[in-house]
Amino acid sequence: LEPHKPKVPHECSFCMKTFPKLNKLERHLRVHTGEKPFTCMVCGKGFSEAALRRHARSHTGEKPFKCTLCDSAYSRSEGLKRHMRSHTGERPHKCIVCGKGFYSRQDLNIHGLIHSGEKPHVCRVCGKGFSQLGNMREHEQNVHHKTETFICNDCGATFTRYTSLVKHHRTHTGERPYLCLICGRRFMWSHSLSRHRRTHTNVTVRVNCV
């Protein structure tokens, strides 16, 4: 009998990473080649196998990742993880210029335009530039259009933005959607939760979002 030969792992010629099975190597190679062999039957776009499963939820509306603290649900685990930061107050993405923290890297990138002076969003009416799209839209509505006013049914206060009305409404309902996962206290505003969390030093809370 011939001596038993150890199995030779399958090595990626791009990054030298090894795999115990050939099919796993073939799947990995798509990272380097950009091959997308799995096609969406609805829109025809190409994806890797795992990406196709995630993409399919955009057509079915399936949102299996649910927040345990509110009614929000997401199609991807990454979306739920970002959302959970609105409850915990965690802002892991820090601006290297001013130190301000943000929930997501996208929010940090938008904030960075303030420091760079870049103003890519231009008002279609007067040509004024803005670093953030939301500020440009608010400018157009408040300065040029003023077409819609949101009125509080409890006290008659008026707002130009629906989100402002929603926040104001908490002063009547007493709703406190921001929960401290360390001590259980609830807060009406996210900045109040962030300030409160500083009282809990050297305490770590893990949130399992998967």
C-alpha cells in the first residue's frame, strides 16, 4: 500500500489564500474576477450567489432583520446594525477634523463636505450652493416655495418639515424612543441619550443583530 498523502489545499493565484475544497476556491475567485454568474429573474441584474439572495429581498419586500426595541425592520443585517445605534447612541465614525461622531460612514462623508468647503448641491432657483442635499431642499422649500405647512393638532404649532412636527409631537405624547441599554432609562431626544451614556463609564453592551 502506498503511504497516505496529505490533501493539498487549493490556492488562489491572486492572493495565495488556500481552501480545502475546489468549489470554495472557485467561489472565492469571483471576488477577484468580478464574475456574477447568478442572474435576478425579476430585473436581470447579475450577482454572486449570496448577493443575489440579499438582492431578491428588494423585490419581495422581505425584511427578516427586526429591531427588538421598536417596529423597524430591515432587509439586511447591516441596516439593522446601523439602526440600533439610534437606540444606543453609538457613533463609531469620527470626523478627524472636529471629532464629531456619526452613525454611518455615509453620514461622516457628507459631514466632511463642511470642512472641505465643497458645495455640490446647487439651488435650481437662485444658484446658492450647499454641502448637504437636505439643506438645499430645505432652502428651496422655505425660501422659494413655502408650499406646505405641517400643523400640530394639539397646540397649533406649525412646521415646514414633517420630521420637525414628529419630534415636536413627543412633547405632547411623552414618547421616549431612545433607550439606554445599560440602565433601561428612556429619552425623548438622541442627544439626551448620548449625554446620558457618558455617565456609564467602563461599561460595554453588546447588541446581537444577526
